[in-house]
Amino acid sequence: MAKTYADINRRIREGNAVVFTADEIIGYVEEHGLKNAAKKVDVVTTATFGPMCSSGAFLNTGHTTPRLKMQSATLNGVEAYAGIAAVDLYIGATQMREEDALNNPYPGKFEYGGAHVIQDLVDGKAVHLEAKAYGTDCYPSGKADTWLKLEDLNEAFLFNPRNAYQNYNVAVNVSDRTIYTYMGKLLPKMANATYSSAGQLSPLMNDPLYETIGIGTRIFLGGGEGYIAWNGTQHATNVKRNSRGIPEGGAATLSLIGDLKGMSSNYLRAVSFTGYGASLAVGVGVPIPILDEKVLKRTTIKDSQISAPIVDYSYDYPNGTGKTLGKIDYESLRSGSIKVKGKDVPTGAISSYYKAREIASELKARIKKKKFFLSEAVQKLPANTVFKPMRQRGASK
Amino acid sequence: MKKKVTLEFPPEVIGKPVVNDVIKGYDVVVNIFKTMIKPNTTGMMGVEIEGAEKEINRALKFLKKNGVRVKPLEKEITKSEKLCTHCGVCVSVCPAFALSVDRKTFRVNFDKKKCILCGLCVDACPYRAINIEFW
């Protein structure tokens, strides 16, 4: 018989919930069979940890006396968007310090950006706010200059427009020079390949048709708790899928929200990609309620059953040719070496499987300790969407 | 010619202006690129000495005579356990297999003995967990 969310939460409250991580569940179902396992298991925890550029935080600094309506603001020299109400700011992960050398000289180091400001706040460090204003009758002050800690802020919440991509490219470089990309450093002549998915542990790989993960789902975010706020940007569901419904490339995405005050830099970490920019590594954990056999079956997906497209980042990606050099499964990618066009290519991951496992285990522990309860989605994610290129109107090339 | 060396200054030598004596007394150019000298401990200085080979050797002999230990320049790659998230992006650029992923624990291990000090991994690490140190 099918379980309900209420059944599962009751079992969590009673301390009887049976919880597995998405990699543990594979062996468990193989041993006990789908039918028996579905009766017994309540929750499967999924997770991912990796750089997710489309991330940032809303901050409310509180008011000065006399009041100030910020027109522009920087935090440790990084511009925060002030084009919202008087003392609300949005600090984006990839914004660089105003004096940063960027990519001149190339490749730039990108040592300090918005992601670093967010990590400094989470680490309890004071950050330097400098704000300018034009002054109004109700907000007469012209500037603010102070040091703020996370505890000083009224609200500070992460609001990431696009996280937890359902599958992603494998990046290679067929050119004759080293290139520096958001997929890391790619050596010439396909001397290495990088990939970025937790595969069999990844949230949307375990619910490929968005049957339980939806708007309103409570999640583990950056060490604290958060929610799925919306589908992510570039959410594309009308893509090629394999027989298990797994997309063969980038597909659905999630927009996530959560209180920065409960987070930790163990699960929310600033990164600097040489030659590319700053980004924020985000730890995300999503529980899947085992309502029935069908839901459980989806969570038994293995790395060998998920494949990703191999894409050249020296020409095909930047020029959007849509060409691929074939596809490869995650078991092969995780083995450390793959074959591309007859060549052995060493692989490296951008997302950390080690951290993903740690997060899935941590979420499992919280559920078992009755510290985390499941929420039913209030609305399903859109399931009939495409990702369009920019429409170019006006002057021709 | 140019020669890169590490100079070690035992505590009793730190007070002596030996580097100045080298610059003044020998026909060499001394370019200091790293120093670490603290009171009462052995100080370290990484220098590049430029000049005729004979003159460089005379200068180094003078330093040795004054108690400075002269060593060929050494590089060392270090990986911070605190900063490393074990993603493994460094593993794919390491030609010496010094960086590897343990397929059971999925931790990234660094075997210093295999490292050839090429430095390819340093700017490949987005967490800045890998550093190259000269000594």
C-alpha cells in the first residue's frame, strides 16, 4: 500500500523512519527486492555539492539615523545590487571586486568576489559596507560606511536562481592551448576532461520526472534548511531522455531559498576559477519520500545508467554549435579515465562526490534524529519547457 | 648566468649584513624573491644570483664562510585538508598520478613522493587548496 507524507512524518516523529542515501539504496533494493523495500523504506536522501554560479543572497542592513536610501553599495569592495528598497541589497556570487584585475593579465585569479563576501558573512566575519545615496525628503542621508556581521543583519537569505542542474556536460578542449573555463582548466588536445554531476546521488537524477521534488519541498541548503522556491532559470524539460527518463544532458534546474544564518562554510564555499571568475559552491540535499514502488524504483538509478554529452569548450561551447563528441556514463567518468574519439582521457569532477555523500548522510542523520521533516510540494515543477537562445532583434551582424 | 638558491641563516648569522656584503663586494646582481626571517630561528631567503659563473661561485663561497647554508632551490606542492572539498578536478591535470581519487571513499589523496612539482594543479583548484611553495 502506498504511503503518504503524513505517514512518513509520523514515522520520523516516532523515531522509526527507515532512511537510506541514494547510493546506499541501490544495494538495499538489489538485496531485498523492490516490493519489500518499498514497504520498509520511508526516505531516500539525495545530494550534490559543486560550484553553482547562479547564486546570491538578499540582505537587509537595517536603517541608519538619519535614514538612507542606498543608490549603490559595495561589500568588501564588491558591488551589491541596491536597486530595491532603501536598505535591501542583493549580493551575487560572481560579482568581482571593483579593483579586480579580471582577465588582464590572462588568466586572471579572481581571488575575491560576491561568493567570498557570502562566505565571510557565514564565517561570522565583519564585512565593509560602503553605500551612496542621492538623498530624499524621507531618506536624507547621503552615505553609509560601516562594518557588518551576519548577526547584525535583519534578514540574510540565500536566493539562488539556478542550482542543482539535472545532468551536465563533460568538458574537453580540442584546441592547441590550455583554456580556462567554468568547467575548470582544460588542457590542450583533450589531455583531460571535467564533469559536474553527483550522478546517482544527484537530486533530480533520482526523481527525473519531478514526481516528488517540486515548489515548496524542504531541503538541506548550505548546511541549514531551505526550500525549493521555483523552477530554476533555463529549466528545460523537453530534452532527450533514456529509457529510465534520465535526460542525456542539462535539463531541469531548481531555484533555492534558505536562511543564510543557519549555514556553514563547510557546505557553502566561495571558489575562484582561474581565467573565469568567482562562484559559490553550494551543498544541496533533497529528501525523496518513498510513497510507492514507482518512486523507489527511480531512486535506484546507478551511475552506469546515466550518461552525459562530451562537449568541446574551445570552439563548440563558446560558439553554441550544439555539436558533441559523443556521450559517456558517470561510472566511466568516475573511474578516472574515459575514451573520447579513440583517445584515453583522464577525468576530474568539478562537483564533489565526497561532499555529496557527506550531505546525503547528514540529511539522513537529521531525519533520524527527528530534526528534519518532509514537506509535500505545493506545486509541481513545469514539465513542458524549452531553453531558448537569445532572440537578436535590430541591427544585423 | 642565473642561479636560484635558498639561503639559510642560522640565528647567529641573522645580525650580519652578509647579503649586503655580497652585493657590494662581488660583481653579481642579487634578486630576492622570498624571505622569511624571524628572531632566534633559522631564517630563509630565496634568491636569484646573476653574473659570471666564477663570480657567482665566489659570492656563494663567501656566504658559506660566513655561516650561511646554501642549498639548491626547492619547490614543494602542498594541499590544504581544510580547504580541499575532494572534488577531484586537480586529478585530471596531474601528469604524475600524484593526485588521485580513492574510489571507495572518494577522497582526493596527494602522494608527495610521486609529485614532479610541475605546478599544473595549482591554478586548477577553485578552492585554492593547492599551493606551490619555494624552498
